Amino acid sequence: MKNLYQQTTQAFYFSLIFYIGAIVLFLLKVSIAPILFSFALLVSLIWIFLTIREIMLSGRIANSERLLLIIFIILLNIFAGLVYFFLLRKRVVLDQNKKK
């Protein structure tokens, strides 16, 4: 099965950018802010599914850690994404650059 390492990262960053943009537009009281926020939620859902896929396919972590990571990702969304991508991801999957 194709490895989706880069796509997961890109989906997270797009989600983060759309959330920040939606918050700024809400603060400026721009009428399209709810639409941008809805789009951010959709992209966020995509990266959550891709992240759960990474966690489930990982052979480097125990089942109890898998369960805790999945609950953490689902419940805390963007905050969990920041923690996962900057602190935990190297432990879950091998870095693409190191494999080649």
C-alpha cells in the first residue's frame, strides 16, 4: 500500500492554516469566516483519518499506546496534531528521508 507520509503532513498544515485564517476572519467579522471554518474542519477530518492510519499501521508502538494516541488525536484535534507532528511522529513511523 502506498505510504502517505507527505500527504498527512500537508493535510495537517493546510488544516492549521485554514483554522488560523478562520479565526482571523471571525475577529475581523468577515462574512465568509464560517465557510472557511467549515473547510478547515473538513481538511482536519482528512488529516485525522490519515494520522489514525499511520498509527494503526505502525509496528513501532504497543497497542495501548495506539489506543491512547488515537483518542488523543480525535479529542484534541489541532493541539494533538501539533504534539503528534513535532514530538511523537518520529517514534510512530520511520522518517521517509532516513529510509532511502
